[in-house]
Amino acid sequence: MTNLLKTSTVLRWMLAALGVVVVLSVVQELARPTTIDLISSGTAESTLRRAVPILLAGLGGIWAERAGVVNIGLEGMMVLGTWFGAWGALEFGPWWGLAIGIAGGAAGGLLHAVATVTFGVDHIVSGVAVNILAPALARFLSGEVFSGRSGGGITQSPRVESVGSLDLPFLSGGDLLGWGTPNLFGWTASQDWLLVSDVAAVLSGITRSLSWASLLALSLIPLSIFILWRTPYGLRIRASGEHPVGADSLGVSVYRMKFTAVVISGGLAGFGGAFIAIEQTGVYREGQVQGRGFIGLATVIFGNWQPAGAFLGSLLFGFADALQLRDRTAVHALLLLVGIVLIGLAVRAGVNNKRSSAAMLLITSAVVLWWYAVTEEVASELPPITPHLATLLVLIFATSRLRMPAANGLRYRRGQE
Amino acid sequence: MSIRRVSLALAAPVCAFVFSIGLSSLVLLAFGTNPMDAWSEMLSYGTRLETFVETGNRATPLYLAGIAVAIGFRMNLFNIGVEGQYVLAALLAASVGAAVDLPPVLHIGLIIAVAMSVGSAFAGVAGYLKVHRGVHEVISTIMLNAVALAAVGFLLRTWLLDESDTTLNITTPEIAPSGWFPNLNKLVEVFTREISRGRELWGFILVAAVVGVLFHVFLNRTRPGYDLRATGLNPFAAAAGGVDPEATVVRTMLLSGAVAGLIGLPQILGDAHTYDLGFARGLGFTGIAVALVGRNHPGGVAVAALLFGWLDSAAPILDVRGDAPREIVSILQGVVVLSAVVAYEVVNRIRQSAEAREAAVASQQSLESVSRTTT
């Protein structure tokens, strides 16, 4: 069994997910009756929907940074994605909207690539410039294109259609060649079996009315892993981010690798932006990206520059996002969850003989649990910044376990050390 | 400094600006607007006295923001967190200012001191995390921005809210007149006609000027300023020369945050006298743009701040007259930033290769002279 655990990543992930569900349902039982939304099919569905743009931004960050280019312009590229996505969806239909949104983000990536790779501008400086330019462009274009249309204006577009969704056959009762299959998860979820029904509810939430765009986005995780770690092309990209001079001496065209990686990065961010406009809100609205590009950047670090890790981070942040929208009391119950998780971490630190960390974690946990006990509701400002706080904590306590690409963020000019 | 170097240094921003004007004109043309109409309209509106006053008012916070960012940039420290630092500082300074009753000068002094301390302390967090936890300041300041803005929202809604306000405005209590910064209208009107339309030139522009001078003196005439510049140019050489890199990081962040704390004060001391929902956000990010265009130089940042301030002040006429959408100015500013940083980089390369060529020629000549004397 232990051997199997080590070898099978998929199994490990499934067990971890199961653990999360168990903890959540325990917390939900403890926090009854104030909340019933901590673990439900609705929350699961909303979590996934909220996680997808962050995931795409995170993947974008990984592509760029694996090639050694820090892409702080993800935020601006997502803004371009929202505008071009909405415009494309309006003019040509939602699928074209996604494609044009991706192209818009990729154009932002191209700008960043020209500045950083061709001209050797500092990556942060160029990224900041993209972030300044993109919203200005979106606002200008809205004024020119959306104003005057019904429901449109300088800050928003008319409503756009989404690409549609599917219920997975057998698992959630979707149709298969015209035949209505049984709804396995939905049925199990309604049985009120301890834990099993909770697990089924979560699975039902993520397999029922699953957006095609979400499915596409999720498929980009294994695709990114495959390209970056299993193909010669990916090896060249990563080599450009780890040791560009060495890669160049082996005949890798480092400039081209960095260039394409940054453009792909922008395209992924644009996809994320288009997803927000087309799938999440059904409209382009100024400022709707709300720093998700930065959160995506955080998941890159959070996930140790690994796509699967970034996905985990995006789920966590999507969960916080979903809860705050659905049910404020659930956010309050989240404090209980954090307290319990902290106790778990403290126990682990204690077992590993790290007394001071264990003590610190215990104290933090006590504070959080006390906070839970004496309050009825959490300030509405807290949930939106959980990603930021979590990132800070991870950076503060787990820096030693993180390893970014060695030449990340460094200027590279061919023929110069 | 030779003429060649000066002209190279000036060529970059001028080229960037001309390029940006050209590109924005193309954008306007693409959407069927005559760019010449728009630019001439802006020029004629923008050269009126009232617009200049407005320019000064807008340039003052931008200049402070630019200097706050530039302090970090001069040692390759990216304080992206100016945004959060100044908003938090402005809120707390406005609240403290409203809570106390002091004689005029002291009152303003206290408000300034509070703002600078808050900004400094909040920036110090990022400095501490970088030095002691190895957290890159770009990431930590981005995250801390969100934390600061959430804290501001929470505090303004709860503890710092003016309970006596019956108009449902979400605002802090008003600062007493002893804490108002006098305007400079009288001074300006000595040289010009009377400023009409109730416009006031905020006196805080003088404080900004002093900050600029101090920044220049600090960088070029003091030991810590030298350490800061040296670390920015070559951290290894500086460390070998006895500069404590960790202390320099923390000191730079504290200083940058202190200046950042001032950004909101022109508005609060000069006009609003409270912190409310109408408080200007986003100056921290524009400050980054201003610092980039101004090459982190006190004079350059001033030119950039005035340029951005002027563009913002002159833009509204476009909407009034309907010649072009005013948003074209935002595009112009964005393009200026991007093309300016690219232009600086290009000029840098030209200069480096020129220096390399000169060095090669010089060493060749000295070699020849050596071989001549030996034979």
C-alpha cells in the first residue's frame, strides 16, 4: 500500500481530496445549524467555476517563468482577455469569443515578450507597463465599440452568451447518444449516508452542468505537464529558464523559446479573462478581473512552479471565493476549519520535533478558534483577501521548500554572461 | 557630461513621447476621429491658467508617488506596494487629524508625521519579509496591497466612520481648519491674473518640491544614499565595500514607504479634509509609471509627473467638445511608459557599446604607445 501510494500520483490526489471532503463534512456537522453550504454540490460547482480563471492565470505564469520570464503582466493580459472575449462573443458567438480573448491575451504577451526578450527591459517594469496599458485600451475600446449598443457603455458590454455546459453521462445523468443515463452521484448525494453522500454531492457538483470551457481549461493541466516535462520542446523551454547560456551552447534558440513561452502565457491569461467575461459573469465589466492575475501569480509560487500545485492553489482560492458569494455563515465556519487544520499542522510539527513552530501554530489556532467562538460573522472584507494572506503565509513558512527556475527574472542577452 | 551623452539621455524620452503621440493618432484615425483636432483642442484648453493649476494639483501626488517608487528602484527594489501604503496612511492620518485639536502648524505636522509613519511601517513589513524570510518584495507588496485595501474598507466602515454624519456618507470626521494646508492662489496671482472657477493650487506642492530636493541630496550627498545607489548598481561590489545589504533593504523600504505615506495628503489637507469614498485610488500604480518615465531621477520624475498631470487635466475637454474620447489620453500614457522603458534600454545599449568601443580604442592606443617606446 505504501509503495502504491508513492508511485501513483493520481491515487494520492484522490486520497487527499477525500481527506478534504471528510474534514469539511466534519466541520459542517460541528457548525450546524448555522451553515449547510460548506460542503454541497452548489459550492463544489461554484468553486470550480471560480477556480478556472485563477488556474489559467497560474498556468500562464508557469509557462512564462519556466522559460525564465517573470510575467507580472498577467493581470493586464487577463483584462485584454475579458474585453476581447466579450467582444468576440458578441460579434461571432461564445466559442469565437474564447478564441479572440485568447488572442487578445497573447497580444499582451507578445508585447511583454518584445520588451523583455528582444529589448531586454526588466521583466517587472515591462509587466507593470502592460498592466497600465491594458485597462486603458479596454476602456477606450469599450467607449468606441460598446457604447451605444443596448446594455453596453464605456464600462461594460451588452450581455453575451456562454459556450454551454454538459452533464457527464452515468456520473451525473447526462445524455449519451440521446439516452438519458442514470445519475449516480446525484442519487447517492440524496441518500443522506454519512460522508458518502457528501463525497457524492461534491462529485455531482463538479460533473453536473460542467462548462465546456472549464473542461477545456482543466485539460490544459495535463497538457502543460506533458509538453513542459515530456517533450524536447518543453525541455528547451525549461532549459532557457534554468540556464540560458548552457541551453544556448547546446543549440537551443533561447530567444525563440522565451518568446513563444511568454506568448503562450499571455494566451492562457487571455483565456482566463475570456472565461470570466463569457462563462462567469456573461458580460464584460471594467475591473472585473479584480487582481486574479496577481492571485494566479501567487498560485505559481504556492504550487512550486508545478501545474498540479497551481491547480491546488486555484481550488483553494476558488473555494474561498465561492463560499463568500454563497453563504457568509459558511465563511465563519471556515474559521473553525482553519483552526482544526492548524492543530493538525501543529501535531505534525510536534512529531517532527519542531517545538517552536508547533507552539506558534497552536497559539495561532487558539486565536482563530477563539475568534470563531466569540463572533457570529466574519467581516466581509476578510474572505476576498484569503488568497493573499495564504500566499504570504506560505512564503513566510515554506520558502525553503520552494524552488523557482534558476534564471527566472534575469535578463538574458545572447553572447553575454 | 558631454553633449553627446546629454542628447542621448534626452533622445529616449522624446522619441518615446513622439512615438506615443503617433501611435495614439493612428488609433484615433482607425476609429474615424481626426487626431489633429483632438491634440489642438487639448493644447488650447491645456494652456489656460486654471488647467495649469489643476495640473499642479494632479502632479503633486503623482510626483510623491513617483519618488516613493524611485527610492526603491534606485537599489533594484520594486515597491509595488505604494498603492496600499498610501491609502492606509491617508485613512489613518485623516482620522488622527480629525481626532486632535492643535495649533495650525503643529496640527499639519502631526498629520504628516502619522502618514509617514504608517506608510513607512507598512512598507517595512515587506522589507522585513525580504531580509528575514527571503520573500521577494514584488510578491509580498502585491499581497500586502490587497491586505491594506481590505483593512481600509473595514476600518472606514466600522471604527473610523464619522457617526455624527447624517447624510449616509461613508467618511471619517472632518479635520479642523487648523489642519488645513493653505493654498497658493495669492502667490500665483502675484504673477498672473486671478484664478477663476474656484480653483485652488494646493500648497502641498511645496512639500513635494522639498521631498524632491531632499531625495536628490540624500542620494548624492549622504553616506546612506551612496550605499543605496551602490547596492543598486552592483550589490556584490557594494557588499564587498562594506555596505550592509540587509540594513539597506530595510532602510530603503522604510524610506520609500514614508514618502508613499504623503501621497494622499495633498488631497486631504488641501481640499477634502476627510477620507471618504471619493478618495483617489490608483496613484501608487501611476506612480510606478511616473518613476519609470522619469528614470527615477528627481528632475525626470518631476517632468513625468507634470506631463501625466497635464494630460489628465487637459483630457476632459475632449469629452466636452466631443472631438475624441478622453480615454485616448490613458492609452497615450500607457504607450509612453512602455516605449520609454524600451527606449531607455536601447539608449543604454548604444551607450554601452560606444563605451566599449572607446575603451577598445584607448587600450589599443596605449598598447601602441608602449610598443613604440620599447622599440
